[in-house]
Amino acid sequence: MIGVELALLILIAGAFLCLATLGRPAWARVVGPTVAVLGCAAGLIPSATVLIGAAPISLRLPWLIPLGSLSLEMDALSAVFAVPILLITALAAVYGAEYLRPYEGKKETSASWFFFNMLTASMLLVVLARNALLFLLAWEIMSLASFFLVMFEHEKESVQRAGWVYLIATHIGTAFILVLFVLLGRQSGTLDFVGFSLTQAAPALAATIFILATIGFGTKAGFIPVHVWLPEAHPAAPSHVSAVMSGVMIKTGVYGLVRVLTFLGTPPYWFGWTLVGVGAVSGILGVLFALAQHDLKRLLAYSSVENIGIIALGLGIGLLGVSCDSPIMATLGFAGALLHVINHAIFKSLLFLGAGSVLHACGTRDMNRLGGLLRRMRVTGLIILVGSAAICGLPPLNGFVSEFMIYFGALTGLATTPDGAMGGAGRRPHRRNGLTRTDRGFGRGLLHQGIRHGLPRRTAQRPYHPRARGGARHASAHGHSGSTVCRHRSLRSAPFASHSACCIGRGGHVIGCCSKYGVDRSRAVDARFNRSRSSGPGDTPRVLACPSAEGPECEHDRHVGLRLRRAIASHAVQRFLLRGSRHAHVQGIPADKLPSYAAIRTLPRVGILRKPHTRCASR
Amino acid sequence: MTIDRTLPNGGSIPLDSTPDLAAPEFRRRVLEGVTNGARIAALFGCPEGDSVRLFSILAWEDTGLLSVLSTTVKDRYPSLTPDCPQAHLFERELAEQWRITPEGHPWLKPVRFQTPMRGKSNEPLPTQCGVADFFQMTGEEVHEVAVGPVHAGIIEPGHFRFQCHGETVHHLEISLGYQHRGIEKALAGGPDKRTLHYMETLAGDTTIGHTTAYCRTIEALTKSRVPARAQVVRGIALELERIANHIGDLGALAGDIGFLPTMSYCGRIRGDVLNLTALLCGNRFGRRLIEPGGTGYDLTEDSLAQLRDRLKTAITDAEQAISLLWKTPSVLARFEGAGPISRKTAEEIGLVGVSARACGLERDVRRDFPYGIFQMAHIPIVTWHTGDVFARAFVRWLEIERSAMFILDQLESLPARPPAAPFTRQMSSRHLALALVEGWRGEICHVAVTNEAGRFACYKIVDPSFHNWFGLALALREQQISDFPLCNKSFNLSYCGHDL
Amino acid sequence: MKTLLLHAFMLFSGLIAAPFLLGVINRTKALFAGRKGAPLFQLYFDMAKLLRKGVTYSRTTTWIFRAAPVIGLSAVMTAMTLMPLARMSAPLSFPGDLVLFAYCLGLMRFVTVLAALDTGSSFEGMGASREVQFSALAEPVLIIAIAALVCAAGSPSLTAIFAAMTRATWQALGPALVLIVAALLVIFLVENARIPVDDPNTHLELTMIHEVMVLDYSGPDLAFILYAASLKLWVLGTLIVNIAISFLDLHGFFTPLAFTAGMLVLAVLVGIIESIMARLSLLKVPRLLMGALVLAVLAFAFIARFTS
């Protein structure tokens, strides 16, 4: 445990050291990231060993606060979350050192580093805490630190708004969590996690706890419809902070949810279905909203909503697997979800950092004004492209592996039907435990680590075996076979949600990431626009039909093409799925830009040469 | 209402008999005419000293007469366009050709990017073809698509600018002029040996139409009469041209929507019909068939019988191929409602030909201003009311049927071969002659003004495409950009006929 | 050893025969249009010609443009290794391989779209946008149809699915399987850019979907793209024919025979559909896909109801 304590100590002490550098930005630039990297490195070693399979490390110290205990534990589930937290934060800190340089002197970067390190420490503490009070304390520090980080450019009105939305949303979430722990504490008589157990509790209480956890932690994680803060806050923050928030901080919500699930005992079916539903809705709507964005970072924020949806879907399938006694399904669902937590942390922070580089180089996040950047920012472009392909879940990248597990889990639920329903014996060579060699080899390590260790002891031991389930339930009126039929039937529609979410999600990513990679320096484009509009000497008509048209005209085309495909894609989505929820903001050219425009406006009187139809200017 | 100087289709009048009105009076009377149901068939300038004499030809469909108004303009005159949209392209042309400013015209963009025919060297020459201001929309997700002038298929060059939002086109601007060859300038001082070649190649697919109009202009100026048999042959050739092109268009329309059977059969049948023209004169497009004073070739008994039989076969084949279009729901789904133009719009912008008749306008030179054989044998006008691609396609098919019936009728009662009459080439001096012909696209208008020597002082050609290109631009409003090729084909306008 | 040889034979027969299917489709269309039509092996000639040619790259493109044809081809080849032919086991088979199958096709589309956007042309951007829009609607259909098959056969692996399907399956679930075949046929037409969704022969860049995305390719790159397209046609066709021939319940040598005949019938059927239908308006394509989605969902619901 020594490493983890050390990490916490370094981070907190270092955070205050950053405060000491107030007014000395050059010092802050060195101290802040160094502390973060050191702290993370110290924490990574024990986390990684636990993740690889070492025994959980725990620590319990007395604490002055009544009912509280300084109880920390690094078990496999904590490690699954701690590793990306530490890894991504360290990398983001290195990035942030350079990223914040232009702000030095104008902004208080020391304060920013203070909050950054506090955020890191509190996130680590959240996944380590084994006492409700400690957890809530860490949770609150995490919320406040990230709030101040979001408010970095607090003089901007949009940032202020984003910050306050975030603050309010996160505290509403915290209120639910508070109630949740109060209920748990009352039931168990302790506020230590180790004493929490609802296996004997009334179903109503378990249901209440589950709903409170879904809403409370879902607010942090960004489930739709409690995602409202996410697309506001992530773009507003500096890019390395966005990367940390989107990549790992929202995962603490997932962590909290999974941790609470371990208290609950055998889940009824509707737990799983709720998460599947929430996941599917978040997945589909997240990507649809992402499609309609122009702001690069806002798009990524919505994509986080989508990926959190996929994670929730995995958890839901895992829960269903537990409920219907299908170990393969449960394993695949949970393993997929947890693996996706790690994967998403990696590629989403990569994309946010890449977006930061684009913003840094071009001065805009508006994708309508970006294009052709792959030629000018080769490395950034390549990396963003890889990240985009990964977030699309395309083989052979990591996103595919976790999504594969989740969908395979869902398909397994479909394939395991009772015998004799269709005639034709011996048709099913791969039933239930019939994993083939290939399959077992497929991501063996992750399955092993993510589930055997990653999943809390209780779930891993009990619900996988029918014997371990509540006896009352097993002996209930509908009997064994009846309940099986009923379960399987209800499982049938799981893949709808999951697959539509994934498919539409992928389509969205294609658009999104392509816009991401293809970016151009906007001012240059504008200059070209003006030049071609003035039709000066040497200007040629923009020949677009000629496939390999080259030269400056092509840059214009690239620009047009970019606007175009975004327009068409989002337009199509609006037309078919959102039906008129947004209107284009169409204006004529100001009269001084194009003299003849003023003239053509006089024509509506004759009704023919009328000004092209304009839509309402609302947005 | 003031009585203007009128003349029939194919008539001529002395120049001095058309009063030279003051510019405001000219404007008033043109507008009055348009308000009272006339249509501007041509509006053009003719150099006179250092000023330009403007002529406006108004076509009165109810009386079948054409009236001529004229005024002399030095630099500027009050524009007609604000009150009469159909004049907008004519006035842009005037501004470009003669450096006249129609005051109050909304946007005097170049039409053909040609060098002005009247020198004032201190003014800059027009820029490169296609380089101009275009109407632009701005706003979120609004984008511009530019197509051409180089296209992926073997078609004529033209530049199209679409202002789109998503897949919806809000505005289309068409910029032509890439085919400008300076024909009108080359014709001044004529006619000479080349003139007929020019006419035959004005718009290659309308050889018969344009040569007929030209020959009738010459005949009006030379006051010669054309033998009845030649009139009939001219009529047959014109209708054969119509049938061939309409069949080709219907096939191309089918091709644009990926309906293969009609496309390939129509391609073949169009060739069959073109071969019938070749039967008349040895050339599939009818070159050298029509000459001033008559025809270059005559029908023999043998070719007459062949023509009759082969036409019947071709029409039967065409009916089989084309009726598939009207029977296939997926075809109708594409045709119906695509690129609609309302009757009112069509009237305002002065559409002609198939496009006008597809909007329900009964507008056909063969009936309104009958000439030649059409004075004796009428072809019923075909109209349709919807104004969309379907209407333009369906009107084409109905016209094919009517034209075929007309030809077969005429072949039954061909007048006897006349004795060869000498054709005098001496043309009246200081006269204005005009001829309208219903080409397969629509009204072709040729106007010749002769000088003292009896040569062309100017020769004005108005191809139907000149009236109709703007119709295509309007048809695309609020349509899908992917429907553009279909709409374009349903108009099938000529680039070189417009660019001259 | 025998299995290895069989798998190699299966793969190579697909790799070799795939372009022939396009020849059959085109010949059928030609017959309907009253033409003689191009030779059945025209695509092979075209590819041989293109492979000998040089390449032209636009200066606006980057490495993505050059990499896309190769990645696309390898993605579709990977998909081929997962697809069993004629109810024999596929060269590569594991539970859940159908997810990889769908994602391989997704990868192919991803790189094609990316390369189209890389050219910076507004036409290719437009094509890419349409492709993504339609595939976002088409992919759920494919996956739900496959999920229904999983449900019917009780196994999440393509090989096992087709091995498990017999005439008894058809007798029990016939209507649902017919619906699945119909939905897959629509997907087959959409994914392979055939009429009534896209017109492979058109030259009108404003109306194209797939063709416009590969407008800038030349030489061997174009050959790869044509080849990848024909392999995609083959592999999706295999999916349909595998379902259809399971009705016949054949054994031994007859199965490959029926499979071959089935592929030819499918090609002729596509040719006929393309001949008797005009292309849909782009606005109506989503409706067609929604129709296919409804078919797939109905089939799924039917199977779920009758197998539980």
C-alpha cells in the first residue's frame, strides 16, 4: 500500500507546493507537472501489480470524524480505474505544461496546477476509499477541483455558464449519492464499505439504492438525460483538463455504480434492463448529438456520452447474465464494460489532447473552418486518426476488443436457448460453455484480470452459481423451467439496442473523426475566399468536376467539401431522426461585400428572381 | 392601346416604317404589350452610327402577329427587367454586347463573356469565362457546390453553382459562354458562302430548325416563294428532328434514373429516326437539306415508301420502349414532382417549347404563328399541367405521336414536284425580316436587319435555350441536388445555341 | 491437412470467382436492355489492365488516400475468411465471429470514406456523407438479421449457424427466414451500390454514392477497389445463399453445387432487379432501409417467440 499512500501524499503536498509558486508561472510550470508525474508514477506501480493479479492491498487508519475511518483498499476493481486515472493524468500533465505556457502571466497557472493535482489525488482517493464519508469527501474535492479547472478562462461568458451548470449538476448528483449512503449505512449499521450488504435486504430498498446510484453516479458519468453538464464543461476547460475529465473523471461515476452493484446481491432482471436501456439511449442519442456539433471538443464530449452509454450497456448485459445465470454473458458484459473504461480513457484523452493541438495551431475549434490539416500536422493527424478509428471500434484497435466483448455477451444471451424448441437435435455445438480455443485465447488476459479480479468478490462468488442465489427465489412459484423460458424470452431484444447504438455510433464517428483529422488553417481559407470572390487577375474558375483539380482551388474545395459533408450528415440526421429540431442559420451576404446583392434584393417584387429562401435565424 | 407596326411570321418591313421611339416611350409600350399578353420574342441591338438601335419583337399569340418596336440608345436607357422579368437575360446581353446600361437592372452579369461589339477602349474587357460574382448564401451548414465546366460525361461545358443546405438546393446559378464562337458578329455583312454552315452548326441537334428559320428570313428579304412540295419536305424534316431528339431525351431521362431498358432501346431508335433524315438528304442531322428557296434534296417514290415503313416501325418500337416509363412505378416516383415550375412562373419568365407546354401553357409557333406547311396542316398542341419532370417527359412522348401522325399524313398527299424556279439572291435594303420556327426545343427566332447594300447590318438569333435556361435554375429551387441531372435532362437545353 | 486444403480451396475459389458475379449481373442487364453486353470476364480484363498502369495522385491527398485501397481489400478478405461456403466450416471460426465480420465491412467503409474526404473534393465529400448516412441505417439491419440467425441456430458463430440450419429449421421458422433473406437482399443491394439505391454505371457525379467516392483513383489502386467491391459482393452474397440452400438439406458433393448455382441465381436476380426498376430518389432510400429494418425485426421477433 505504500506506493498508493505515497502517491496521495505527493499529489496533495505537491498541490500545495503549487500554491507556493503563485505569481511565478515559470516555477508552476515545472512544479505542477513534476508533482503530478511523480505522484502518478508512485501510484501506478501498486495499481498495476494489483491489476496483474497481486492480492488486494488495504489500509485502515483511525480518523477523528465520527463514523468515518481512513479506510483505503486497492482491489482489482479499484485498480482497473486507478491505472487509467494515474496514467492519463500523468500524460495530461506533461501536455499541460506546454499547453498552459501561452497563458502564463495572463492567468494564474499555479492555481490551475493546484487544482489539477488536487483533482488527481481526489480521483485516486475516490477509487480507493472504503468508507462512505471518505468517499464523499473525495468526491466533493474532485467536483470542486474540476469546477475550478473548468473555470480557468472565467472571463468568458460561455465558460462561466459551463462552470455553473457543471457545479449545479454535480451537486445534484452528489445529493443522490448522499441519500444512497445514508440508506446503506442505516441498513448496515456502518459506513464502511466492507459492512455494506443488501443481500438480505428488502427488494424495495435494493431497488431504491440501485436507482439512486444510477442517477447519482450517472450524473457524473454522463448518462442521458443527466448528461447536461458534460458537453458544456468539457469544451470549456483547457484541453489537458478536458482529457482528464472526459477520459477518466467521468469514469469515477462508472466506478461508483459498479461498486454499489457489488453491495446489492443478486440483481433482478430490471436492473440489467435499466442499464441496457440507459446505455442504448445514451449511446444512440450521444452520437446523434455529436453529429450535429461544429465544435471539435463539444463533439468529443458528446462522444463521451456515447461511450459511457456503451459501458452502461456492457454493465447491463453483465447484470442480465448474472440474473439469468449465464456466466459467459456476465463475464463478457462486465469484462467488456471494464475494458471499455480503460480503452475509452486512452483514446478519448488522446483525442482531446489532439483537439488541443489543433486548437493551439489553428486558433479555432469550429470544424466548419478547419480542413486539410493532415498535410500540415502530420503527427497530430496520424494520432488523431488512430484514436478516431479506435473510438469507432474498428478492428484491430482496442475499441473493437471491448465492444466485441459486449456484443458477444449479448449474442451469447441469444444463442443459449433451451433444448428441443426447434427440433433437429445436435445442432448446437457451441452452447453455453462451448467457448472454442480461439475464443479463450481472445483477450484472455483481460478477461482474466478484468473479471476474476476486477469484479468484486461478492458478485464473482455468488450469483454465478444458481446454488448461491437466494433460495426463496429459486423455489418460487414458477418453477425452474418456466422461469428459464421467461428469462430467455426477455433477453431476446437486448441486441437491438446495443447494435443500433453501435452502428449509428460508428456512422457518427466516421463523420466526426473525419472532420477531426481534416482540418485547415481557417484564416488562410478565408483569405482565399475573398480573393476568389473579388475575381482578380490570375484567378480561375473553380473547376470542381475535374477529379484531380489541384492548386489553390482545391483548398477551396476542401473547405467546401468539409462544410458540405457535415451539413449533409447532420441535416440527414435531423431530417430522419430529429425531425426539424434545428434550423439552419442562413443569411445573405452583406450588401457591402457583394454590391450586386443589394440589387437582387429589389427583385422579390416581380416574384421570380426572388432572393433564395431563407430559414429562420434561430438556433 | 397604341397600334404598333406589325408583321406576320416570316414577313419583312422597311426599317423606316418602324417609328424610332423615345426610350421611355419604348419602355412603356413594351411593358404595355407584355401586360396585354404579348411575349418578348427578341430584344436586341443593331449598330447605327455611334449609337445602337434597340429592337423589341413582341409576339402576340392571340392574333398571330409580331410587332416591332424600336428606339435609339446611346449609353443608357431605363431597364425593362424590374417590371418584366423575361427581359432580364436580353438586357444583360445588350449590356455585354453593346456596352449599354439598362438602368435599374438588378444584376448585369456577363452572359457569354464575349468581347463587346462596340468599342470604347477605356473600359476593361470582360474577364475569363466563368469568373464572375455569384450569388452566395452564408450561414451555418450552408455550402456551395460548383459543377463544371468540365463534366464527367461527354456533354457541353457549363458552370453550375448550387447554394445548398444539406442536400436541398436553395439557389442555382448557371454560368455559360464556354461555347461562344462569335456567330452573330461573323454574320454581319452577310450572307455569304459560310452563312448556311453557321446556321447548320448553331446547335448541332437543331440543324433543321435553325436552317429553316434562316432560309425563311432570307426568303422574306428576297420576297421569294417556296414551292409547296419543299414546304412539306421542310415540315417533315422538322418533325423528324423533333421525334429523334424527343426519343433521345426520353432515353436519356431513363438513363439518369438507371432505368436501363428504355435507355438502351431509345438510344437505338433515335438512331433509326436520324437515319430517316439521312434517307432524305444523306446526312443524319439534315445538313444541306434546307436551302434558301426550297430544299437541297427531294423525296423519291422509293425513299417515300421506305420513309413511311421505317417510320412506322420506329414509332412502334418507341411506343413499346417508352410506354414502360409510364407503367413502372419506380420511374413515375422519380419523375413526378421533380423540378416543378408553376404556370405563372413559366409565363413570367417567358418559357417556350416543351418546357412551357409542360406547365400548361398553350404555346406553339406551329399553331400561334403558322408558317409553311403548318398553315395548311395543323398539329394539335400537347400540354400537361404539372410542370415537373414527368410533364416534360410526357409532353415529349405525346409530341412524338402527333409528329409521326403528321408525317405519315403528309407522305400520303405529297404535292407534285414543281418546275425549278430561279432563286434571286438580291435582298431588300434597309429592311427587317423575321422568322419564327418551332424547333424541337421550342421557339427559334431569327431576325435580320439589312443595310443600304442589302447585306446584314445585324442578324439576331434567339435559340429556345436562351429563354429556358433560367427556367432550369428556378426548377431546382428547394429540390434535391441529386435530382439536378434529371431536371437538367428534362429541359435538355443547348449550350452552343445559347452561347452562339 | 484435409481441412487446411479445403479452407484454402474455399478462400481461393471466392477470390477467383468473385469478379465473375459482376460479369453475370452485367450480362443479365445487357440482355434485358437488348444489348449483347460486355464479356463475362470483363472485370478480370479491366483489373489486369489497371494493374499494368501507372498511378496518378492528386497533390491534395495524403498517405490515407494511398493506404485506403489496400486496407479496404484486406478488410474484406478478412471478412471472407470468416464466412463459410456451402455449409462447410469457415477457414477462421470462433464464437462471435459475426461481430468481427460486420466490423470488417465497417472498416472497409471507414477507410473508403476517409480516402474520399482526403481528396478534398466536394463531390467526394457528398458521396461520403451519403454513404455514411445510408450505412448507419443499413448496419443495424445486417446485425439484427444475423442476431435472428444466432437465435434460430443457437450459436454465435457463422460456421455453426449455417451448419445448424436444416430443412427442419425452415419448417419451424420458414416465414422468419424468408423475411431475413429479403432484408439481407436489400442490404446486399445497398452495400454493393446497386440499383435501386445507387447506379454503378452512372457518370452523374451529383447523384452517385459509392462511385463518386473512388473517383480520384487510378491504376492498381482502382483495381484493388474494384476487386474489393467484387469481394464484398461475393461475401454478402454468400451469406444469403448459405441461408437459402440450407432449405435443400443437401449432403456431400451436392452442397457446393447448389451453392454455386445459388450464387449464379443471385447474380441473375440482381441483374433482373436492376433492369426492371429505376433508381430510387435519395430521399426514399432511408425508407427502403427502414422497410428492411422492419423485416429484420419481425423475423427476429418471430424467431425469438418460436424458439423459446
